[in-house]
Amino acid sequence: MKSSNSALFFALLLALSTFSATQPGENVELEEAKIHLNEGNTKKATDILKRLVATRTLSTESHIEASELLAVAYIFDGDDEEAEDVFANLINEHKEYRYPHYQPQKPPKSNDTSWCWTHPHLARSYLTALKKAGASLKLEPPGPGIQTIAIIDFENNSIDDAEKLNNFGRALAKIMISDFVVLSKLQVVERERLQFLLDELELTDKKVGGKQIMDPSSAPRVGKFLGAQSFIFGSFIKLGKTFRIDARIVKTETGEIFKTASVEGKPQDILKLASELTLKITKGLDIDIKKAERKKLEEMGKDRVPLEAWALLGDAESLSDQEQYKDASKKLKQALAVAPEFQQAKDMLRVLEHLV
């Protein structure tokens, strides 16, 4: 079953990491399976993982990791239904199981499968399994004092390069999600979960490639299902050598704008502007930021990925939503020509190799 996912798993960039305290033998086989996946040998990976999943002597952590990797292998082979079954078994066996939120390894290692989790069908397979199991799509706060927010794609109000930036709002939302994930007092709704719900509630215009048409008035309804206290709506405008981003914080209780925040600067400083906007939004939400978190945001803002490359990534995501994978790959190659070290583009291109 091929199902179209509305967004790739970049907004919060998702990856597999090393789990703690498992038996040496099972670790070796898990690492071997990861290497096979990286080499595109899904048959060998599947054989190892099916055996590991069927082994009842595995630790809980290893069983979950092996199952997740097995779902990845099935997706690579175009078998979404098998992946859904794997996730359904995980949900049934481990009641607290939730789709993984990992940080990518930098630099990537031979067994790093970060890129796997950006596959356009993977998150939807999990969410479909979650729905079939009668489980809630709501994200439960991991602890007291944690706020949950959702970020909507930013609107393009540009005067200059408006057509080139047509899908940059998707990329900007992704950048903001990556920034917010750094903050321990915030929980961000994955873009895939949000889009899945918008599709379920028929709040998406599928005629324009899955573009979100949600407005603040829908916030209470959507927030109830997601467990989000606030939504971030926003827009951007490029005019000459000036780039401005405006954000509105909407409380789900009322659907009314609670706070606003804006930043302005040069287009080439887009990541710095995004980090500054994150800090302003966080202040509007009355969230305390740790010194280390602030430093991390500042470091992320120093990265140099040109606006043009991010815009091309947004184009690629839009095309991928419409299952135009060859065209999406071309956009990613253009992005990498502009920014050769653009990791998000590299990861997405690697995933699309399994689809074209």
C-alpha cells in the first residue's frame, strides 16, 4: 500500500541513535542490520531484523529498535502494510511506545540511519497503525511545566523572488521546529502528525499539493486532538536585501492571537533570524530558557545555508508530497549545488533514491 505523506520528517529532523545497555550479541546484529540498510541491502537487513524481533530474549530497548528498523526495511521495499503491522505490534506490546525522536549523529557513522526516518511513508505508517489501534493522536507532555506547540507553514508575502520562495514557508517551519526542539520546556508536534490530522479532518486542500489551509479559527479543534496549547502561524517577506519574518502565537483555547513576534535582517542570515524569532516566541510563551539551550540556538544560527538552498528544499518537499520524486530529486541536487554540505538535502535525496 503506497500512501502519500504530506511532509518529510525534517521539522524536528528525526534519526536512530544508540540505545543503552543491551546484550553484546544483539548489539552486533543490530549494528549489522543498520549497515545493510545504509548499503541498500534490505533483504539481508530484513532477514536479521525479523529474526531479532521474533527473539523473545531481547531487551525491551533492543526489541523496539529492531522493530523500528524492520518497519524501515519494509518501507524501502514498498510494503507499507507490513510496516503498519510492525508498528501495530509495537503499540500493542509496548503501550507507552511512541514514534522515535532521535538526534542525528554528527559526523555520520557507518551505522547511522538518521536519513531512514525522513522517508515519506514511514511516519504515516505509524500514525495509521496508531489510529487503527484506537490510540489518541494527542502528544502527552513528558513532564510538568512542559508546553506543547504546533507550527503551521509560513505564508509567502514576498515582493521580490516571490515565485522562487513559493515553498520556502515549509522549510521555514522546519527550521523553526528544529530550533524549538532544543528547548526542554517545549514539546513540538511533529509535522507529519499535524498534517495527518489535517487530512483526517479535511482541513487540507489536496489540489495544491497538500498545502495547509488551516487558519487560527481551526486551532481549538485541531489543538484538542493534538494536545497542543498553542499554534505558531507566520509569514515572511523578502524585499530587496531585507528579509522579515512575522509570527503569531494563537492559544488553542480561544483561537485568538495571544502574542506576536517579528525579526528582520538579511536573506543570507535566515538561520540566525529563525533563532532570534524562536527566542522571541519563547518569551511570549513565558518559557524559561537554560543557558546551554540559548547557546545551542546561537550556534545553530551561525550555520550558513543560503536562502536559495532552503527554498529548493521546500520545492522538493512539495513535489515529494505529490509523489513527483524525480522532480523532487532534481530540486535537491540544485540545492546541493548551491550548498554542498546541506545535510537535510543530502538525507532527503538519499531517501528519494528508494522511490524513483
